[in-house]
Amino acid sequence: MALIDNLFEGWGSGFLVGVGAAALAPQVIPGLGSAVRPIAKVVVKGALAVADVVKVATTEAQEQLSDLVAEVREESNHTSGDGNGARKPARQ
């Protein structure tokens, strides 16, 4: 998770400034609101779609990693030996 957090670190403030500027632009420049609103909606929809894709990918990657760790732990419990072919007893 830290990798994803680090990847998108710093985007939040810039994105918020952009959204704030788009929200204030119609009040500063009358008539611009009707043109800016549809563009802002498309940008927000795109950001939500990207966030959903990242959430799904992160969840799947985390699940696969958990499965891999569990599999390796299970194999190490059953196949770890003392180097002479003797198996280590399973943990209780």
C-alpha cells in the first residue's frame, strides 16, 4: 500500500487547487460557468474511474501476495528439513 501512497503523494493538493479554480472561475468570469462545468464533470468522472481501477488492482495484488505468503509458509512447514533429507515436524 505504501507504494501506491507514495506514487500518488502530492497529487491531492494540486487536484484540489484545480477543482477550486474551476469552481471559482464562473464567479470571476461570468458566462464561463456553462463551459467549465461539463469539463469539470468529465475530469471528476475520470478521476473516480482511475481511483476505482487503482483500488481493484491494489486489492487483487494484496490478495495474491497474501496467497503467495500463505503458500510459502505452508510449504516451508512441510518441506523444511535439517539438510539431510529429514523433514522438520509441523508446528503445533
